[in-house]
Amino acid sequence: MSHVDTLARELGPIVHTDAERLARHGRDHWMLAEIDAFEGAPRALPLAVIEPTSTNEVARALALCRALRVPVVPYGGGSGVCGAIQPEIGAVALSTRALAGLRRLDATDLLAVYGAGTMGGDAERLLEPHGLTLGHWPQSIELSTVGGWVATRASGQYSTAYGNVEDLVLALEVVLADGTVLRTRETPRAAAGPDLRQLFLGSEGTLGVVTEVTFSVRARPAATRGQAFHFASFAGGLEPIRRALRGGFAPPVARLYDARESRRNFRDFVPQGRALLLLLHEGPASVVPCELEHVERLCREAGGVPTDAAVVDQWLARRNHVPSFRSFLEQGVVVDTIEVAATWSRVGALYDGVVAALSAVPGVLAATAHSSHSYRSGTCLYFSFAAKPDDPRRLRETYTACWQAAMQATLAAGGGIAHHHGIGRVRRPYLAAELGDAGLGVLRAVKRALDPDGLLNPGNLIP
Ligand SMILES: Cc1cc2nc3c(=O)[nH]c(=O)nc-3n(C[C@H](O)[C@H](O)[C@H](O)COP(=O)(O)OP(=O)(O)OC[C@H]3O[C@@H](n4cnc5c(N)ncnc54)[C@H](O)[C@@H]3O)c2cc1C
């Protein structure tokens, strides 16, 4: 009897083998997978898609797959952009999508408990009638699941005030490779040894399957106001962000675009050659004007020239729109985004180094960046590149060369190689340099301890 037959017999109707579902669960939004599909390259599909409807079913599925030595690739929304989902031959996909919905809401403790397969947009809409919000707005909110956010250490567009997913998760339920269920305690903080939630935040399906996520939610803000300025240089525009955070102010949105991105996206609001800073202030009605005025002063002191705040509304209206990769490939152009991070004193060298390294790759048409998630000690730079190789059959080589250039330049500038998209397969060759030998040794030891047979998402994340 084949493994699929055994899985179907033991697990019943949650095991699916229809071709459309297998194809849908065979990849994520990684550009290289898109190139393969565009070029018609053959790729492995999962043997089956398992769609458990409860934690118990996940536990039974994982225990059975372990007994059969069948690799398992957890699958949320499939919106990852790093090639974290690419089932090896003989693997099954485990979709979390039937583990969906708001299971409990406590308006006093501000807790919202979701099944891990709840789509981000649904999670937010379920809070709306209660005057609450997650405060987590990734651009992919309608494409991704709350469990996927945990597994990739996702960031939302409002993270500068509200934090990234690791700051919003209060407790987790995770099924381990042998079917054991781990639940972390629902408590606002603990000094009870290492924080076990952190093991699974960013584990990208390699250490367990997240089945339930408890968020600490927040009241919807009473007031919201935007403002915008443009600056003579990118570095000049970073300065008021740094100073605002240092002074204890945290606008949820503080996005600074370099001159090329400013013109590309906001032509009507910014003169040629200037870097545009968008700011959104949110919070209690008495606090918002105070923050707005203080940050406005910092911007003017740094040489910022105010522009129409309607540009913030334009950004809000279009912020989740992304053109399809396919439309670029059809023009012989490969594009991607690469988000990295550095402390303030290194950001200038990081920006210059990565733009120069990308621009030196043959065929590169544009290499640009914006700063989108900031901290007291540094910021994220989100680079975009577009390249058109002379020979259209060299899309893959050009893409890989761009990533290599950007990763090496990031490391040379002392930056961190991944701010929020994760490692997957695209960054895996650079993880050893990021973590160092000792760090990689610890990660491998954790993997061996939690998944000794190496069955959870093999080939992903860990070099
Ligand atoms: C247009 C677009 C915009 C994006 N914008 C953002 C953004 O603003 N911020 C951001 O952080 N990211 C963004 N991303 C990337 C992506 O949406 C995030 O990485 C997201 O968190 C992935 O969630 P998912 O449910 O789609 O996970 P998937 O793509 O299904 O999986 C991602 C990884 O997590 C694992 N995994 C998924 N669910 C679980 C689970 N329950 N338990 C264990 N492992 C699991 C998978 O095995 C895989 O390794 C964007 C992507 C796209 C396509």
C-alpha cells in the first residue's frame, strides 16, 4: 500500500489528492518559482494535501507521517516570497486553512485567540465590531494566515508603533514533529526560562506546526492624522525618524522613499531628486496633535519641505496593490524586493553598498529602496530591483546574481540579511554568515532535538 493510501485510510477525508490542490500547494510566491512556472520547468508536487480541522487531527497526521517517514511541509496562505514552500519528492503539504476562525475574544484582557489558518484580513475584520484591532497590517494581509505570520516573523506596515508579530503574540499552540501538543501559558510576561514562543517565531515550518495563536490586541485609535515632507537626500530624511524615535515618539507609519521611488510612486507630490517621507500618527485624540507637531518640527529642522498630506491618503488607498510578477516576466524583466536591517550608524553605508552592488549586476535597470520599519536603534531598508538580461533565457542567473550582490553588500555593511520575509531557500546560502558558526550550531541542535528525522519542511531555512 502506498503512503498516500495509508494516510487516506488512517486520516480519512482530510487527505486530498486532486491535481488542482496539489499544484496550489506546491510553491509560494517566490520569484524563482514564478520563473520556473513561466519557463515551464518541471517541479515536484506534494503527494497529498492534508487539511486537518482540529489540533488533534494535526497531531495524528504528524505522528503518522513520522511513522511512515513522510516529510511534511506546513502551508498557510502560500504568500511567502522566499521559496519556503517547495515540497521535495515524496513530501505532503499540511494546510492549516481549516483551522480558521476567532475562537475566543476577551475584551478585558485584550486577547484574541485564532486558529492558525485564519486569513489576516478575516482576523482583523472579526475584531472590528468590538472596536479592537490587531495593529498588524502586512501588505499581504489578504493573502497570508496568522500562523504564517508567526512562522515567518512577519512585520506589518504600522510596526514602528505597534511592533512586529513577535511583539503581538501572547501565546502559541504548536504541534511538534512527533504529534506532541505544546501550549505556552497565557500570561502577559514570564521569567520562566527561555521564551519557548521564540523557537517557533521564524521557524518557517521546520520545528512544528503552529495550530493556534493568541494575540494581545488593542483598542482602535481615536484619532489618525497624516503629514508628509520631502528632503534633499535619503540620509537627510532618515534623521527626523531617528530623532523622533529617540525622543519617545513612534508614528505607526514612517516611510521614507529614495528619490527614484518617490518619483515612481508619488510623482504629483514630490519634485525630481527629492526623498519623500510619509508619516501617519495614531492614538488618543489628545496625543496625536502633540506627536504630529513634534515630528513636524524635527522634519523642518532636518531641511524637510512639507507637501500635501493627501499623499498619505494615496498611499493608504494603494498600499496593498502589487503588480504581478508574471507581467514583468512577459517583458523579459525580473523583479524582486529584498528587505534588510541595520543600526542607524550603518544605514548610510548599507543603502549605498546595496544600491551599488545591485547596479553593477549586468542587466539591472533599477535598484531603489525605502525605509519602512524603524526602531530606536535602527531601521529596515526595503530594496527593489528590476533587471532585463540581454538573453531572456538568463532570467534565473540574473535573479540569483542580484540576490548574491545584495546579500554580500548587506553583510559587508554590517547589516542583518532579513528583516521580515524570512530565509526560505533564497537566503539559506547566507544564513551561516548571518548567525555565525555558534549560532548555526545552536539552530541545528534545536532542529535535531525537535525533529530528529528531519521531516518538517526539509530543505528550507537551515543550511
Ligand atoms: C504581495 C505580498 C506582500 C507581502 N507583504 C508582506 C509584509 O508587508 N510583511 C511581511 O512580513 N511579509 C509580507 N509578505 C510575505 C508573506 O506574506 C509573509 O511571509 C507571511 O507571513 C506568510 O504567511 P502565509 O500564511 O502565506 O505563509 P506561507 O507562505 O504559507 O508559509 C510561509 C512559511 O511558514 C510556514 N508555515 C506557514 N504556516 C505555518 C504554521 N501554521 N505552522 C508552522 N509553519 C507554518 C511554511 O512552511 C513556510 O515555511 C508579502 C508577500 C506578498 C506576496
